[in-house]
Amino acid sequence: MRSVLAAAFLFIAAPLCAATFTVTNGGDSGEGTLRWAIESANAAPGSNSIVFATPLTIRLASPLPSVTGRVAFMPGWSGPGATIDGTTAGDTDGLVLEGDGCSIEALTVTNFRGDGIVLAGDRGYVRHMALSGNRNGIQIRGNSNAVYGSWIANNRAAGVWVTASGSENIIGTIEPTPGFFFPEPIPVVFPTDEADVIGGNGTGIVLDGGGNVVDGAAIGAAFNDGFGDIATANSGDAVIVNGSGNRIQDTRIVGNGGAGIMLNAPAEITRTRGCNRGPLIAGSHERPPVLLSAIRDISAMTIDGRLDALPNTPYHIEVDSIDHECDGGFFSDSVDVVTDAGGSSVFHFFSAIVANRIAATATRIVKDASATSPLSLPFDAVQKTTSSADFETTISAPAVAAAGSTITIEIRVTNHGPAPAASTTINMRYPLSLVPVDSTTTSGICALGGIKACLLGLLAPGETATIRHRVRIADGETLRTYTATVLPDGVTGLVDPVPSNNTATATVMVEAKTRAVRH
């Protein structure tokens, strides 16, 4: 789980229901109706559940009572849930959950003049819902609530509105962990799995409260619901941030009529992508980086740039591939910098990005006041004239060792360039009787199981990785041979121009144990 709000949810488990009230009647009043179930649950002590036995369509003639206790709304079977239609209910909200720890899942709430669902309590969740035709799809005025895996489309105002009193709520994606926050997922047929889809509304999300997180949501156009329906773009901005200390991450924002994110207060924005009629990030007072150079190879890229911002301040630079600009690309690499007393910093780093066009943002790293700049102007990468990375492998070990002793084998891998390699691997062939002890490396990780290898990752031109293995010499043969071979790029198959120095071998003569002779 990407648990940005884990601490807020730790004490929530599946509710222990004192009573279960089953909805079997699509009418507006009487036993078996939704109104009767809510009134009964409010009157019963403890945690209760309301179960919809069949996929009913409930057409209300008047407002429902608010839910005052801890109630779980859930389907009683594995098919689509019930529909709650507010067309004739009057000027009212749909389901208003005032109790703490309420949950609601696998229902459709539609056509209310007010908001479809109101989360007024704390520590509740909304999962696998469909909300459309309401004023706001969901209004959140409580704290530490979660909305995920829901289709929130074609509401007149916002898909989700977090009011000024709402804080530490999460909208987007949560991966349920049994016994942590949610019960075992109920196998329902639903358009989206774990990510919220928010499209066709006036605004996608409005964050008036502070400390909330939008994580993994899809906000805007061209998202198929699995049944052939397509969510249209939100007519205005995708996200409006009015409260402070909010975070937006891993979010796809495409085709909206206004800005992708309108910052009226500082917010931290990471790994968020998309193109809209307005800029991806608007209203930020941070200045974007200036990209100066991008030299691409088939396996990596060298990126240079400059940031002019606040003096003596740390910033996080994120680089975005925008080859397919309206598909959004993705923030795929980053580097941290600190500006000098004049507010300037230059950056130079090797990246696993392979793109024709890139752009970048700068996020000021300040507690509770992080702000992200708009995207920089797109920058066209230059293809390197050569795409080779020349590796050399050396290996050293003691010439002589005693049986039963422990020796150190050192392997050094140097990239003589001229290009970086994104995925460098060392494979070792050791004697079958080898007994591994441990390993250290200046780059990457090693595995000394049946297949002995070290994954070194990106090696820049001129960079050397050193691997040291301690191994125990076993009794047996008197000669031990150790071989190491570098694979320049296991991802793209980059060819080394001088492969003859990619393999190195070391031989150790083993002295047998000497037995003491008694006289």
C-alpha cells in the first residue's frame, strides 16, 4: 500500500456489526426499505450493517435521514449493487454519513439536487461506487476518510469536494490489507478496480481543506469504464487547491477544460502527468527549471539544466518524458539540488529516461509548504552519435589459500564510455563447493544463491563499481577458479565495442590441511 495516511487509519479494522438490516424493497417507506434500514441502524447500539439483498433501484420521494452511528453499507451478493435515485427526493443530499467509521461500497447514487454522498464523520471509506448526476459527487467534511475505486462522473459541480473542515483524507488508490484498514474485498462487478475515475464534472476535485492526498486518481477524458462507456473531460480545472499542505501524486490528468492543477495554496505535486487546455500546474509561484542539454542513447540519457529560485533552498527536480504529450508521459527520474546564496543551482545527472522530448518541474522541499513549479518548456533531446559503452572487468583473489579458510574476491567493473549503460549485470561462475559468506558492493545488490550475480544498475562513463565477496574454501580439489563476466545492458542489449575484456578470471591454489604428527 502507498500508505501516505497510514497513521490515520491504523486503528480501523473491519466493523463488528451488532445488527444487520437487509434492504429488500425499492419503495420509499416501510419495512425492508432503505429508509427503514437507516432508521433501524440509528436506533440500534454499536456498529451495524445495511445490506442490499438484490440490485434494487430505490426511488426516493423525500430526503433520507442522516446516518448517525457506525454503519457499513454493502451488497449482499457478488453482482452490481443497488441504485439510489434522488430525482424526486427534493432539494437534498443523498446519503449523509455523520457517524465515525462508516463505510459504503458497490452502490450507485445518482440524480440528487444536493451532493450524492456526504462524509461528515471521520475514518470512513467509500469504495467501488458510481456517482453521477448530483451537485457534487462526494462532499467530505470529516477527517481521515478514504475514497477509492469509484466512478465519479458527470456531476454538476465537483466530482469530489473536500470542505475547509476536511483534512487528511485520501482520494484515489488504496490497496486493501486484511486486518489493517479494510475487510477482505467483496468480489463485485465494477467499472474500475482500485483507482478513482473522475470525469465529466464541472471540476474534478476541490481541496478547500488541508493535509489531504490525491493519490493515483484518473481525472479527465478517455477512461473506459469496462462496459464501453467513456468518461468525458471535466469542463473546468481538474484539481483546485485552496487549502495548504495537500499532496497530489501519481495522478493522470488529461483533456480537462481548464488547468490540470490550479494552485491557490502551496501543494506538493509528484509523478503527476497529463495535458489540458490550460497548463498542467497553474498558479504556482515557483519558477520551473531551464533544461540546457539532453543527450540520449538507446539505454539512457544525460540531462543538464539550471534552476533559478529561492536562495539556500532545497529543491526536487523531476524530469518528465513527453514524447506523447497528450497521453501525459510520466515523471520517470529526478535529482535533488540546493540553491546557492544567489538562488541558483545547476544539475547534471544520468537518467534511465529514453525520450525524444522532456520537460521538468521543481518542487521546493519545505515542511508543510512545498510547492511545485509549472512544467518547463519542452526540450528536444539530441541523439548521441555513438551508443556504445565499453566495459572492462578485473578480478583479484589470493594466489594461495588454505582449505577451510575465508578469502576475499574483488571484482571491479569500469565503464570507459562514451555512453552510460542503464542495466549492468555481473555474472559469476564459482566452484560448486563454494560456500558464500557475504558480499559488499559500491553499486547495486548481489545474490549468492544458485545463480551468482550482482545487479549494478546504471553505470556512467568513467564510473567503476567494486564488488567484494568473502567466500570460505572447502576441502576437496587443490585448484579453485573464479570467473566474472559483465553484461553491459540486460534491458536493451547494448553491444560492447571491445568484448574481449568483459570477462576476467582468478585462480587460487588450495593448500590441504596439515595434520599434526605425534612423536
